[in-house]
Amino acid sequence: MFWYFVKLLILLPLVGGMAFGALWLWRKYQPGMMVGQNDRSLKLLEALPMGTFGKLAVVEFEGKKILLSVTRGRIEKIAEGDPYRAR
């Protein structure tokens, strides 16, 4: 019985850490956010989670940056920026 608790105390944090690490890596390197978008006409520059089901996303299309609101049911254009304007 003693060895059961020893294994539990060792393996439980190890499995939890591996699960946390896998979720962190998946979020960091989501599909669509990987390197290799240089030759595409549409590029996802950044995505920011907003609440449970929504995201704000900045995409570049034909040289223009577009801010989008993305939810489960719809995608809306919020703003359009000029990438050549000085900051």
C-alpha cells in the first residue's frame, strides 16, 4: 500500500505536467499559425481569444490588414488598416 502512494505522488504530477505541456504547445503552434505562410495571399497575423467562444483576428489580404471578430456563428470585419501608414 505504501508503494502505491509513492507511485501516485510521483506519477500524478508527471502526467499533469505532460498534459499541461501538450496543451500549451498545441495552443502556441495551432494549425494556421505555423511558419510557411509566406507564399499565401491570405495570412493570419495574430489571433487573440476574447471570452469563451470568440476571437479577434488580424489577417492580411492584398496588402491590407483587416481586424475580424470571429465567433461560432459568424465572422465580422471590424476595421481595415493601411499597412504603409507610419505608426
